[in-house]
Amino acid sequence: MISSLRGSVLHVSDDGVVIEVGGVGFSVAVTPQVARTAHLGGELRLHTSLIVREDALSLFGFAEREELEAFGLLLGVTGVGPKSALGVLSSLTVAQIAEAVAAEDDAPFRRVSGIGPKTAKLIVVQLAGKIFAPAGAAAAGRPEAGVGAIAAQVVQALVGLGWSEKVAAEAVAAVAESAPDASVPVLLRQTLAELGPARKEPVGG
């Protein structure tokens, strides 16, 4: 695993850099913010994530460790790939992502290119309780029992009842939108009614 790179910048584009380390040039996809700080011949250090696919090895680089961690969390959201995750971090800081998730506000994510309404809702639901603003960042306070945390509990309850996380998260996101003040029992009951017995997935196949 390539977790970081430090070397001389050989090439810079709007969304990528080539860093020479030990005579080898590494092509790294970065946010526009990182690209603007890179200068030909200058030294650059990045925290990196190596994405392995059948047909390619791709490196994604970030100036701060918190951005790399947020990138990993975004990749865990249903429907979010590396390019979409990088797009979110190109448009929003980690603090802004944390604020939006804590406030159950999917609007900032819907404004990101490549992120549709359903995926934006899933980001809010599936990152609830997982992402927080970096220390010292001007982020909104974390609610003790916000809608995001409640939705996350309901998703886990549905998974325990036999639904897949994807189906559960999508159903909870849809119901929570129309009932933002619902408690865990109420949201669970309404989501179960929405899913119905016909959509329940059998346990153990």
C-alpha cells in the first residue's frame, strides 16, 4: 500500500500531478486545491490512497490526513466511487462535509458533479456518526441525537432484520426526508411500512 509520497513535481494539471520519487514518476489524482499548490520542480508531500481495479492502479492524493480519511469514508457509501469521492473533497472541506452530515443536509452533496439526489441522501445517512470536523475547524456542533444518528440506528436495525444495507439505507433516507423529527422507533416503524414484506430479503439467502 502506498500511503504517502514526497518528491519533486514533474507535471501539474487541474486534477493531477506527477511526483518523482527515487527516479520513478507517480501519477496522482488530486483536488484543484492541491494542484494549485504544486509547482514544477518543487517538493510536494501527499497522503495517498491506492485504488486497485482489474484494469488499473490509481493513486489519489491529499494534503491533509483528515482529507484522506474522509475519502475512505466516502468510498464506503453506496454508489460513491473514487472519482465521485474526490469530487466531493474538491468542492467541500472536511469540516463542511461534517457540518452537512450533522445537519442532515444533502444539498451541498447534490451540488457536486456526479452526485445525484439519491447518492447525496445516502452520504448523509451512511456517514452519520462517522465523520467529524478536524480539531480547531469552524464546524457546527455535533447533535447528541441528530437525525443522522437516528437514521444510522434504524439502518442497522433493518440490516439485523434481514435487509441489505443498501436497501435499508435508501428506504430510511426516503422516509427520513418526510419525517425529519421522527424518533428511532417511529422511523423504524414507518420504514418497515414503506419496505413491506414483499421487499424483505431472506436471511441466509
